[in-house]
Amino acid sequence: MKGVPGLLIAVGLGIAGAFCNWMYLAAKGHDLDMVDFIGISDNAKINPGDKFNETQFVKISIPANAVGNLDKAAYLWSNIPTVVGVAATKSYSPGEILLRQDVRTPPEMDIKRQLAADERVLWIPVDTRTFVPALVNAGDNVSFIVPRMTPAGPPPAADSDGNGEGGEKRPPSSTETIGPFRILALGNRLGSQEVLRASGMTASQENVMAVAVKFVAGEFDEKAQRLVDLLRLTNFQQVQVILHPSPEGAKAKR
């Protein structure tokens, strides 16, 4: 029985040591530096175009030693005044951290600012039945499918039943591709549809595409001039659009 008191003392000391260790860790936890970010609250429902308000936000705290570069990509809790009233450009889920790249100001509606000194804007009538405008944005590169030029000009445009103006059947006209050209705008949209909605506007006139063309010494370059000639000869009939891959996507495929 002589060992029982010693055992009890050892158990007591162990419990006391564990308690002290827990108290130490708890104290250190309170001393740990935290960085607070703006998060989306559990009951918030935010759709593109909705304006942010403080009731939609919740503080998300992350230990400073685990933040990494997140403070450069996300909004700090102290930044709330800068985002309240700004329109959302996407839908948000509860618990999501508000990222800077997702809070964009709609582009200034001044298409001239997108031009280089040797460029001009050319508006092209495009056939929206043959491509999806929502998948095409300013900055993308496109080419246009147009009737092939012949010595006598392009073949006459067929009517809806495939007949020429006199009613006679005509063979399918051959075509050529002219491009690429950089898109400046699609209708009234200078950016993505989400950004346009965030500005409180809706897309319109997407059957007219603005592209940048080279213009030096008072003249278009060869491909732009050829496109202009074809449009005039066909009475500016709508053309088909070919979308080119992005430089990043092309590199990734290699």
C-alpha cells in the first residue's frame, strides 16, 4: 500500500501538468496574430448586378502565418467601405471570400481608348444565328467568312429559298476568310455580359461587331480594305464569325 500515495501524487502531478499545458496553449492561441477578410454571410444571396451591403458580409479570420499572398488577392475586413455599394459581377455562395478580381468596375464606354495610334474602329454586321455572342468578348480575335471576290464581283445574294433575284437556282457561293481582327465591342458591350449587367445595362445590337483595323497614311491595310470592299459589294450583308483561340489557350495545348 506504500506505493499508492506515490501513485496518486504522480497522477495528480500529471493532471496538473496537462492543465497547465492546456492553459499555455489557450493563452498562445489568443496571442496568435489573425488577419480578417471579407466573407459572404450564410444568409446572403448575391446575384450579378446586386449591390453589396454590409449585412451580406461576415468576418473570416485566418492566422497571419497561413495567409500567404491572400491579402493581395482578397479584400481585408477593413476594406468594407470600398466595396459597399459596388455591383457584383457574379453570383456568390455563403462563406466565400471576396476576391479583388471579382469586383470589377464596368469598363468606361469610350471605345477610342482601346485603339493604338495606327488603328481605327470598323463596325461589321455579323450573323448572330451562326455564333453565340455571350461567348465572345472584347479582346478576342476573330476572322470573318465572306463571299469570295470574283472579277465580276461577288455572286448575287440568294433569297430565303436559295433562288437568285430572278428566281433561277444558283450554286452555293464560294467563300473566303479575312482576318484576324481584334474585337473592341459587341454591340454596346465592351466587356463580358456579367460586367455589363453589373453596370445596370443589358446587351443590345450584338449583331454589330466593332473591330480594330490598321490605318496608315490615310489608308486601310490590305485585309481591312478587302473586307470593306466585300461589305460594300454585298450591300453590307451579315457575315459569319470564326473565333480564334486565346494566346494562353494555344500555349497550353502545345
